[in-house]
Amino acid sequence: MAIAEADRLEESAPTPPPPRRPSRRRAAAVPGAAVLTAVVLALLQGWAVAAWAESDGESLRDVLGKWDAGWMTQIAEFGYSGFSVSPDPAERVEWQSVAFFPAFPVLVRIVSSPLAVFGVEDATFLGGLMVSAVASLVLAWGVACLALELWQRSRPAAARLLPQPSVRTRVAVSVAAAVLAFGAPMSFLYWMPFTEALFGALAVWALVMMLRQRYLAASLLTLGAGLTRITAIALVLTLCVAAVVELWQWSRRRTRFPLAALLAPAIGYAGTALYLAWADRQVADIGGYFAAQKRGWSSHVDLGAASWRWLREHPYPRDTSDHDAVAYVLSSWSIVLVAVLCVVSLWPLLRRWLPWQVWLTAILIAGSVLGSDGIMHARPRLLLMPVLLLLLPFVVRAVQWALRERRGRALRSALVASAGAAWCVLGCWVFCWMLIEFQYGI
């Protein structure tokens, strides 16, 4: 009640002074806690995945190299057209390979080349793991910083006049944010040679820069994200809205002209535009990039028709002994839960403890996934980012509740920690099922 009452006084509260520069110890608490949490979770998940895979007759290497990991490492090693996936010579590999944007394979090529020179076995695969590992650590740091930005915005107005959060608070928020990100269903993919970690790190840091109104940095990060996945269009559109908002505020206040904000959408879109232009030329014989997406991966916008059809076909597991059927249902439930989360997220948005930049990016990514056809059982993976961004304000609020006052703090903290542990167990189980028990691509 106290928090709710203070929130209602936010409009009349005086403007807080600019934040003081945090001490070195306080600044190091955020990346340190987030990175350590992510690494511990990765080790525990890796042990669980290896044990599950061994019981199923597979090695950890087999699991980590499945599906998109194979595409990424082959593109990194041989280029977009230097290998074959079909016995039919008329079926050009570019009709499928151009669906994968170049940033991750290029980085893998750069990292793995020295390994290959020195004769390291499986150099490209190891390079992919190294790129994903570094990106995962950067993502953990970025998620913690984003959580602290949300923490500041969700505090009662009067409390914003107080000093910056203590080291204990920063550690608690950073750990909780890392648990949300790296304990989520399918989150072990961050450590695999997939684009999830690289795109996630670039997207999260772009949002942090937007919230801090550092639009040039945000546009460059968006440019990198646009060379990683086409869903970076969500960030570009968010930058467009931010530019309009900044221009409108300038017209009212006549302060410094927001040139960086106005240039940011064009800079951010440059990476996506350049790659799409190149890809269109490579597959011009079948109609360009989007035709290749539809032909090779059945991916095209259908305004949710395929998602609705999938939900009707797989609402619940009719035979739990059929592992594929269970995986289909997990995909269906992920679609439903994210759709519900998109609606529920309006509450923190309207309460102003979810910034519109974060909300809009998450909604656009979720909409692009739910509103398109394609590999439907890949939905749990493709929805990782919207789940992270839309659940983050609730996690921040839970930490605030746990640390609210001294009386009962231990019990509240134990409840929050138990929920985090359950989240991690669920996430690991879903990942193992989808990648080991399920026989199709994710």
C-alpha cells in the first residue's frame, strides 16, 4: 500500500537531482553478480544436459551442435554457398542459408581462424561456443543494467531523491535479472552456437542506451543487431518512435535539437538493409530474400493464422508417451503464455514501471513471431527475448518486495529465491526435452 500511495504522488514530486557517479565497488557489483550468476547457471545446466543426453545415447557435443548451430558453423567455415544440404544439385543451399544473417558467422570465422591455423580440432564449433559465451556474459551485464533502470523507475517518487541503490540492492537486482534470463525455458541456447546470445546482448544494451537517451550508441547497437537477426526491425521501429517523441519535446521546450535521435533510425536500419540487398541478389532467381524464407523455411507473415491453427491442433498432450507430441504442446503453451503476457504487460506499462521503449520492442518481436508462419516448434526459442523483457519489471518488483523492510525480509527473500529456483528447473527441463527428446528442429 505504501508503494502504491507513493506512486500516486509521483506527478507532484520534485525532480530528482542528477545521479552521483557510483563508487568503483558499487559499479562492479552489477556485472560481477550478473556474470557470476549466469556462469553458475550455465555450469549446472550443462551438467544436467550432459547427463540427460548420455542417458539418451548422445554426447554433449551432439546436443550443442544441433539445428541452427550446424548452419552457423557451416556458413562460418564455407560461406553461404560453399556446402550442400540436399542431394539434388538443382536445390541451391543459398535458398535456405541466406535466412541466417551474417554477424554471428563472421565473428565465428574471426575467432576460429587462429584455432584452425594451429590445428585445433573442431575449430569452427569451438569458435562458435566462444562467441556465444562472450555474448552471454555481455547479455548478463546488460540485463542487470536494464533491471536497475527499471528499479529506478519503479521506486516511489519520494524515494528517487535518496542516494543510489546500495551494493546489496544492486547485487540482488542483478542476480534476479540473470536468473530470469539464464534460467528461462530454452535459455541454455545462449551458450550454443546460435544467434540468441549475440542478438540478445545487442538488443538489451540498445534499450539501455535508449533509456539513457544515448541515441548514437543505441543506433550502432541496433545496426549490429540488424546484422544478426531480422527481428532487429523491432528496435528500429522503437528508435523511430523515440525520434518522434524527442522532436515533439524539442518543439515544446526549444532545447538542444535532437539530431542524434533523428539520425538513429537510419543508422540502426543500415545493417539490415545492406544484408537484405545483398541476399536479394544472391537468390534473385526465386524472388529474393523473403521468397527464400518462405520456400526454405515456410516463414512468412500470415497475421497469426498459422499460430491459431497450431493451437487448435496441439492444445494438450493426447499421449504423454509420444515425446514429439509433448514438444508440440510445449510450443502451443509458449504461444498462449506469451500472448497473455503481452496483455498483462499493459499494467506495468500504464503504472510507469515498464518503460515504453522496452514494452514496444518486446511487443513488436512477439508480434512478428506469433503473426508469422514457419517452424512452429521453434516458438519457445524465438520468444525468449519478449519473455525476458516483459517479465523483467515483475522480477524487479518482486526484489523490491523482498527487500522492502527488515521485518519478514528473510521469509520474503526465501520465497523469491524459491520461485527463481523453480523457474530454473522448469527452464532446464523444457530445454532438455525440446533438444534431446524431440526429434525435429527448434
